Amino acid sequence: MVPVVLAIALAGCTSSAAPSTTTKALPAVDLSATPKGWVPVADGDAQVSVPVSLPVVYPGQSLPCDGVSGLGGLLVGAAQRLTIPCRAERRPTMAVLVSLHDSSVILLPVQKKATLVNGLTVHSELGVQGFVDYYAPSVGVEFIARGPLVYRIVDTLTRSPRTVALASGPAPLVPRSWHQVSFQGLSFAAPRSWSVMRTSDNLGMGYPCTVPGVALVPKRGIVLSTDQQLAVYHCPSVSPLPLTPQNGIQVDAGSRAAMQWTQQGVRFSFSNHCLTLHGLTVCPATSPAYSILVLKVTVPGRSKPVYVSIGLAGSGMVARTILYSLRKA
């Protein structure tokens, strides 16, 4: 019996285009692809959805032997391999093995079957021992899967909100119900209903006590931090359940912000192809690239960059509107 894991690997992308006046249609997230009671899981350009009880495992985590649902788990990340250290009869029933490829280097044998899934071309091929090999080159995803939920999960494949936020095209209009917020030389627009937290603590990137960088904390709204000290959390042991993507924005303006994130277990890689927005240089993180859009922003007159983290939820248009509202205060 093989080690049992559901796995998915997705490649991120960035855009170097400035706001455009063209009418080119933006990519779209198929919101209807997520069934009720399921949670979107994004990485790079692609998103799938899984049941709320299915463990989702990121680099640095391990899948519990018993699982939560007894159906295995979803493994997200680059070229991960996972061995479940438990008796064969206690292993979950779903099996998947993953490898990561950039969409530009995926080789598609002519015998693969091609179908459309939510507007995306997916190539599939039946492998050995009941495994099915899937490729969706336009969103840079490949996974090899076996198990009772595989086909339902494949049917949820769609573009991620990240593709909408970073797509070239016209800058969206800021709704009248929003307001401008200024902090450390940076200004941006956000919904007036969002709460504002000003702190000297570096609160980390996303949920405390889970893998950092996956999703923002719910209902936190706007976080403005000078990052003078590292927040300390006392974390119980938790199961790796999927984190629901959240809208919101966090601005970290301290000179030690990146180093503090490294101490918390996350190290961002930033694109050399950056956006130019209202005189700012805005470089998106290429890795990790889950449900937070992390940006390194160079503000004229500041010697150190400001880090802006925008939640990627829903259609991605809230994140896009915040992104294109960034300007010098």
C-alpha cells in the first residue's frame, strides 16, 4: 500500500504591467466551483476547493495518521513527498503524489485526454494502480491522484484571486463607501467598515499557530504595524485544516519586518518584475503565493521598503482595488 496523501502543486506568477486604459477582459475566478461546505485552497495562479474537514498540508507540516475525515489530505507545495508514519490499516484511503512544474515546461504527451474544467483546459491520463495524472498548463498545476474525492476536487479547479489582483488591465474604481488610510508615508483605500489596528508588534503573516503566509486572520480588517518587536504566541497542537481566505490588509513598516517573518518560519521571494503605481515601485512575492498577496513597496523618500499584505478572497476584486489604490501619502 502506498503512502496516502492528496497533493497539489501550483506555480505562482506576477505582472509587471502598470495600470492600463485598455478594455482587455480580466481573468475571472469561478466562485460557483466551490461547493457549499467546502473551502478554497489557492497557490499561485490556481485554486481548488476541499471539504472543510479535509486536512491541508503545507511545507513544514505533516498529515496526521488518522486524518480528520478519514479521506486523506491535500498536500500543497513544490515537489513535496510525504510518508505517513503509521500502520497501513490506519492510513487514509485517498492517495496522491505531487510534483511541481512551471506551465512553460510541462510536457504534454499527445495521448493525454483534454477536457474543459470551469473554462480551463485540463489534460488527464490514467496511470498505474488507479492513479490519474492531471495537467492544467494555463494555471501551472500538475497533480497525480487517486481516491474517492479526486474527481470532485478536480471539478473545483479555477483561477485564483491572485490572477485577478495582478492581471494587466484598467485600474478599478474605488467605491464611494471606502476611505483613504495613511501610514508611514503610504496611502491606500479600504472599506470604511473595516476596523483599524495600530500596533508596534510584528503579528506575523496570517493565522497564529499555523503555517504562516497562507491566509489573513478573519475580521482583522486593517493592521498597521511599526514592527518594533515580535509578537509571541503560545500555540496548542492543531490539526492542519483548511484556512478560509480572508479580505483585509496589513502594512508592516519596520526595518526588521522581513527578518522577523523569517524567525516565524516564512521567507518571501520577490519578483524582479515590479509594478509602477502612482510613483511607487511595487514588487509582488512569488513564493509563498497562497491566499495573501505580499508586496514589497518602495516609497519615495524612505530608505527601507514597506511591506503590504492583502488578503486574496472571493473574486479577487477587493484585493485588486486595494492594490491599485496604493500611492505616496
